[in-house]
Amino acid sequence: MKKLISAVLLSMLGACSTTQYPMPYSAPPGLVGNRPPGPIARVTDVQTTRETGRESDRWIGTIRGGFGNPLKHIEADRPVSDVVRIAIDEALGARGWLARQDPRVEVLVTIREFDANRFARLEATAAIELALRERSSGRILWRETERVYNVTGSVMALDGGVFASTEELHALMVRTMNEAINKLLDRPGFAAALLQAAQPGM
């Protein structure tokens, strides 16, 4: 009973805590590395155009109370632009495509959505646009966007509000980010554009 009273008082006072987490990249199971054409690409520019979370470059999610009031925030341990840049470079490296110096292909990133939320259920969204630009000519070889939306839990859950786990919301956001990145890099057009850039005379 004391725990419940404390929770109600905390909610009424509008207190809000913030917890920071790392945002690690994870390759999909069974990923084949050392793919042709080898080390050729690297992230050279990251832009962030997201509306939700634009007030803080590290914010990634919020747990809300019964009236929609924010109770807990989760942040990345570095700016979201750095999180995504590092994750995409690691994804390139896992496939054998990361050029640590002087890439022939520059990967341009635009983060359009990157946020997580819990009211009753847990929700996370990542919308990322990638463009491949040939460094020597400035020509855009390929450009596509992937949007991943994940939702888990039940609207009848009793472990929400101040009792909700920030770890669960963080884990969902990490999974959503990785899904978006892996889907982009594993599209046939992505590898085809790298192969095109690797051709002699290109």
C-alpha cells in the first residue's frame, strides 16, 4: 500500500527520471561477411530531421502515466546521430564493406524518426534514409528509406507507469533501430550500387 501511495504522489508531482543506455548494433543471425566488392563505403554525413525528440539530441523514449504525463525518459549515451552513424558503420563492417579510410562510396544518412513510447503498450519507431554517393563524381548511386514500427505488450498491462521497465523500452528501441539498418543494407539495390562503384573506370 505504501508503494502504491508513493507512486500516486510521484505521478501527481510530475517527477520524471532519466536513464541513459548504450545503443549497440547487432547483425542478423546467419549474416555472411566478406561480401563483394569488399571495403568500399563509410558513413560521411548524418542529418536528423525527426520531430519527436528534437528538443534533445540524446532522447530516445518516454514512459507515461495514466494521464499521458511523462514519468521516465530514456536517452542514448551519446547523440542519436552518433548512435546511428556508428551502428551503420558496424553494419557495413559486418558485411565486409567498411572502408576505414578514403571510401569510394559515401553513405549519407537522414534520421527521420527515432523514438520509443510506453503508455500501456511499448512502441518504437525508426525511419532511416540512406543514400550512396560516389565520392569521385558526387553522383547518387542509390537512395531508399526504411521505416520499422514495433509494438509489444497489452493495453491491459498492470506494470505500466512508474512501475514500467525502462530496460524493456530501451531493448525494443535497439531492436527497431537494428531492424531498420539491416533491412536497408540487405536490400539488393544497396549491394548492386556498391558493386557498380567498384567497377574499373567508375
